[in-house]
Amino acid sequence: MPRGAAKSDDAGAVRSAVLTLHRTTGLPVVFGGALSGRGSLRISELVGNTTDSLDGLVVREGSGLGGKAMALGRPAWVSNYPCAASISHDYDAPVGREGLLSIVAVPVVVRRRVRGVLYGALREPLSLADRVVGAAMEVARDLEQDLAVRDRAGETLARARRAPGIDRGTARWEEVRAVHAELRALAEQVQDGPTRDRLRAATLRLAAAGLDGQDTAVRATLSPRELDVLSYVAVGCTNAEAAERLGLLPETVKSYLRSAMRKLDSHSRLEAVTAARRAGLLP
């Protein structure tokens, strides 16, 4: 995935996490940002703010509460920000204009690298409850998983782009089929709708590259999960193996496969895969 696209996707994911954190904790002020450069992040998402003092603020690693959380790679919090001796006070002015006193900062760490920070705050000098800190950490962990899946999807797409103009009988074409199946599985793990749609669209482009005929009437009749299962069947997976990769039960995979075979008027797994390839549903 291009670096600019990754930053844009990170910002969108942080936006969703900030809204979730506000909803689940009830904290009056919630904000956050994604990494904007080496060792710094830019606060871009705010809920409950009454001024624009924090909007666009660049936080450097090691500076302030968020910078401390970035440097340590773990949450940090204070109950009276102006008086806290455990942090530097580089950002007292913007924090003071917003009137924030009790603040928690939770880093978002993917593959041992900080990708952003989520903040929650009160305008009173009160200790944040363990429940609130725990909820913030849970939202951050969900965001970390989402970003990790996006990263894997980007790497898988890059693999597909490195294999253009392939003859259908070659081993490299089998790699395209494996990439297609992996992208289908990754799409179902992504919480963000637009990103999930982009991944599914990428799988359709890969499938169209192997279009054998014009039998496209069944394209709209297979459900996403039926196509997910067929994608793994097409690369030789058993029902149990497909279930493990898709996070489903083997019986559920068997049910989706039976349904796909019926819709494709096929009597075997091989016939179903062949029919799906002729319809441009699989590469």
C-alpha cells in the first residue's frame, strides 16, 4: 500500500476509534491522531471539544502525556494535568485553553511501532476509573487489530501487482489464486466498511483477469461468504482448512459450499470452482 494511502487509512481508522471511545466511556472529551512523521503524531479527530486549540496539534514522542505514551508504548494518565510531575509540559497552553485536567493517553501499537494515540479527558481533577482506562485500552487494541489487517491486505495486494500477465497454467497464476483467497478472508476481518469494499473490489478485479467466458448471470447470486469458501476450495483447501482461515466452523463452510454448488448447478467441488471461474467470480 502506498505510504500516503496508509496514512489516510490510519486517520480514518482513528476517527472511527475516537467515536467508539466516546460512546463506550461517556468521557466528555475524546480525541486522537495518527502518526504524521517520524516520532510525531497530529491530533486530527476530536469529540466534545469547545475550542480548536488541540485540532492539528503535533505531539512529539517523549513530550507531554501523549508523547510519553508513545515513548513507553503503553498507556499513561494523570488526574491533574497542569500539576503532573511525571510529564513534560510542552503543551500546557493548548490543553489549558480546552480546560482539560484528567487525561488518559493510550498508544496504538502495531508490529511494535506506534501508529497513533487515543485520548480521553475530563475537565475536573478526578482520578479516571479503572473501567474507563480499561475501555480505552480495549478500543485501542481493536484499532491495532484493524490496522494490522489493513497492513496484511496491502501486502497481499502488492503481491498481486507483482504478478501481471500470467498464463493460467503457470505456478504464478496459482499465487494469484492464493492472493485472491487471502484478500477475501482479510476483507471480512476489516471493521471499516469502505476499506472492506475496496478489498472486495480488488478480488473482483483479480477474478476478472481470469475470465474464460461470458456466463456472468450467476455473479450476483453468490453471497460474499459463499465466494469466500469457494476461493479457498479453489486453491485446494479442505473444508476444515477453509474454516480455519475464514474463522468459521467446518459445518458452516460445508453449508456455504453446498449452497454455492446448488446455485452454480454443480455436483462436485471441482465443478463449482470451474463454473465460478467461467463466470468471472474466481481467477
